[in-house]
Amino acid sequence: MKIAPSFASSLLTFVIACQCSWGQQAEEIRYLSSADQSQQPAVFYAPPADATVPLVVALHSWSGDYKQNTHQAIEAWCVQNGWAYIHPNFRGPNVRPEATGSELVVKDIVSAVEHAKQTVPIDPSAIYLVGTSGGGYGALLMAGRHPEIWAGVTAWVPISDLTAWYHECRQAKRHYFNNIAASCGGAPGESPEIDQEYRKRSPLTYLANAKEVPLAMNAGIRDGHEGSVPVSHSLLAFNEVAREEDRLSADEIRYFVKQAKVPAHLQADISDPSYGEKPPLFRRTSGNATVTLFDGGHELIDTAAIAWIHAAHQARYAPGNDSTN
């Protein structure tokens, strides 16, 4: 996706200017989930619209819920531009079986999209998904579980393999391994049934289904050192949707993870002003997928996320693109 420097600059100005008024026009709602016919909470902005409008679905982090403010800059941008926005709860923090990539979670998110479509004239070919950390995990999971919904998915510092993350967190003495075990019924290897829960709830199990979805994975190159999710999760997710010749090798991924640097043979100059003071250090694109490692840790760069969604949306109208027909 090509992002104009002038657009990136205006985004930065917008984010700085609106920090004191984020979220003022979105409302807390309840919507019906097809998972169990329960009323689920969300934050929702329904713009006044006579014609169809795009929709952004934002997913909260691992320990967060629908009231989290991580994506408020994205919400504010949607409000300013007349886009619909929904931030569902999808069973809250990932600390129990009902959450953490469960069937309830998947249906809650699909039902959030359906609620938006029933409330506002949503363009069904312009529905975008964004998530950070545990929300990035959810975004990758939904890209694989329901690729037909999304015009674009951008996942920031995501988890892609729960078994791997369990062991990584346990080794690093991060409490998240207890959350994963509580959600999946125990530790990996304790029983075939438990191992199946880890597979069922992991994005890597489904991502091959998302090869036709515009997909952007982003991670700070020092994540796993300064944060909780090693960059291997983004790189392995990319490999699942990339052409064989574009995949990263196990040795390359190991170097990224251990050294928090780009291998010499993969270094290149990358210009993308939407990342501001944390520029991309490595980027690879294959088909519809792009992975970017930037100069940072476990974090979202909201200007870059907005710029990517905007560019993905603009690409639908490019000459020769028949997706708008």
C-alpha cells in the first residue's frame, strides 16, 4: 500500500490535536450475539449516512475489554471521516475458556459486524479490522476464520501460536502463561484434548485461509525483549500467507528474535513517514500480505495503522481494480 507523505503528516497533526476529545461521539451499546443469544457490550460510532460507509472493527488487547482506549485515535479518525466504528468486548480479558479465541469470541465479533450493518448502511466490501497485542491475536484469528468479511486486516504485535507463547511466557516468567492454561484447560502436552484447544484457538491453524485478504502484520523489532510477544509470531504468521519463495527461513527468524536486529542480507532503506519517529527497519510483501518490523517494542503506531487502512481503502478505487463493481 502506498502512503503519501502529506497524508502521514496530516495524520500526525490530527492525532496530536484530538488527544483531549477522543471518543466523545461514540457510545456504549449492547448488541445481540449469535453465539448464545446474549447481549454483548461494545463502543460504537454510527455516523449519519444516506449512502454506504466503511466500517472499522477494533479489538482490545489481551487483558483489556471494550472500554480500553488503545485504539481511540482510530476511533476519532473514523468519526472525523464519517466511517462507522465498533469496539466489541468479545468476552473480555483472555483469562478463561469463554474468551481467548473461543467460538463465543468468533461469533461475538461476527455479530458486532452484523449489528453495525443493521444500524448503518455499511459498505460490505469496506469492512476493516485492527487489533493490538491480544487484539492483534484476535485480528489474525478472524482473518483466518472469516476471511470473507474483511477488506483489510492490520495486526499489531500479535500472538499467532498459543503453544509457543505459553512456553515463551513461562520461560520469561510472564504471567500470561497462566491465562493461556486457564483458557485451554491446562499446559501444552498434558493431554490430546488440551493440545487441540491450543490449536483451535491459534491463528496459525487458520491463516492459510486468508491469502486473499489484504493483511498487514507489524511488530516492534525489540518486542520480546522490551515487550511480551517475540517478533517470531508476526514473521511466522506472514509465512503462512506468503508465497513459498517469499517466506523467511527459520535461521532468519531466529536471528530477528535473538538479536532484535535485521540480518545483514535483509537490510534495506525503507521510507514510510506514517511510522513517525519509529521507522520501519524491515518490510516484506508477498501477494496480499506485508510484514513490517519497526524501531520499537510492544506497541501500536496509530498513525501507521490509520494510514494503512486508508491506503487499503483507496486501493479499492485504483484503475483496474474491479472490487468496487
